[in-house]
Amino acid sequence: MTVNVRKQCLPLVLLLSWCTTLQAKEIETVSAGDWQISLAAGYGALENPRAKVENINTWILPTWYYYGENFYVENFTLGYSLYESESFIVDLQTRFNEDGFFYEFDGLNKLLLSDILGYTPVKQPINPKVVKFEEIERNLSYLGGLNATWVTPYLDISIGYFHDITGVHQGNEIQLRLKRSQAFSWGALGFEIGAIRKSENLVSYYYKLTKAEEGPLRTKYHPSATINYHARTVVNVPIFDNVNFVGILEYTGLGQEITDSVVIDKAGYFSGFVGISYDF
């Protein structure tokens, strides 16, 4: 049995688990039992859209994958293939919800993260002499659901439904992704555009202040479901055997229900990594 390669990486050292990378071999197929561990050195950054919170930087990027007959692991994404043909794939998948990463830097630092700047409490009151937000804490959530991919000669179209399986917010996401990968004599290039609908429960948990956090401030923020949009490009250039140049750049535009929150002070954010990787 062979499977289409759908490797993912985590720019910023396990922080952007939703970011897809591209190796030159990704446009081919791999056999059941194949595995790989890669380590990249370079510079990566994640722009944090939260108010009064520093961005994140790193110089190390580890990635890994393993494919069994039906089960596979791509960093922190776990999957099980329910159906697979040359043009259509249906998987059960679990993955981290990215919204929690904006709050859980200290916890992720225990996973050997490098050079992540410390957490800064959000403080953006109407009258800073009277009102101060308490330190905001939110938990990471892990999502599970069904993902279907239609493979065409021109692009891959994926749509998936993922629900909180950790009981953090009981929310869900509906994800649509359009991907295109192309090999050249010098390496490989990939593009992706997509949209993610985030449910009301998810948006409220991560971006609405609790009564304790509001203090005397009473906002009229009552969010509903919203849609984030993103665009990503990835380049991979082989240098020597098992040594590659890797570049990743992504922009995520936040939905209005998120940008209306006093917790957020940006309309979107950039993330990326550039460096040299070695495949073990």
C-alpha cells in the first residue's frame, strides 16, 4: 500500500502545528512503514495578535512523521485512513486548535521550545488608572474529526470538520484548504489558501473576557461564529544529501468576531521560518 505524502511541520518549534511544509519528495508517494525525523536551524517568528503580548521567535524547527498501513503521525497530528484512492482520501484526524497557542507559551516551553519570549498580561483598559485586566489564561484544546481530500492534477481540495475532544470549550472548526505543489529541477514549491470557520463556543472561550477579567469594565462583546482566512507559500531546495533549504511564509486574516475583542489588536498575523534542515 502507498499513501500520498501529507507531511506537516511546526514552524517555531512545535508552535504552528497547523502549518504545512513541503519537501521535494512530497509530490511522490511513500510506503507503509516509512518514517522520518528532520531538524532545521534558522529563524522563525510568529506574530501574536493579542494586545500587549510579545511575538515569538525561535532558531530550531524539529519535524517528524510516520506512516503505517492506515495509521499515521505528522508531528502532533494523528490520523487514520478510512478510504483512499488515487483521487479521493477520507481520514479521521486529531490536531491542536491554534487559538490556544496564543495563551500557552509557558506550557509549551516545557516541550523544549527555544527562545520564546515570556508571557505579558493583557492590559488595555478604558481608563488605565482605574481598570486593569487580570492575567488572562486559556487552555490548549485538541480537535478530532473527519477530513476529506479530493486530489486533482491541478490542486488538492480538503474539507474537514473538527470538534473539541478535550472538553475545553466544546467548540468546533470547519476547515477548507486548496493546495498546489510543484517540483522543479531546483527543488519544490507549494501554495495554499484556506478558510476556517470557528464556532461561537470556540471564539467566546478564547476571545471573550470573563467577568473576573473584566473587573469594573463591562464590554458589549458577544461574539458569534466567524471565519479566518489564510494564504501560505513553502519552498524547499535540496543542497546536499538529506540537507535542504526550507522557507515558509503564511498570513492569517482574523474574522471580525475575533478582531472586535479587546484581547486582539491586529486584523491578522504573519508566521514563517527560513533555514537549513537535515533529514535523519
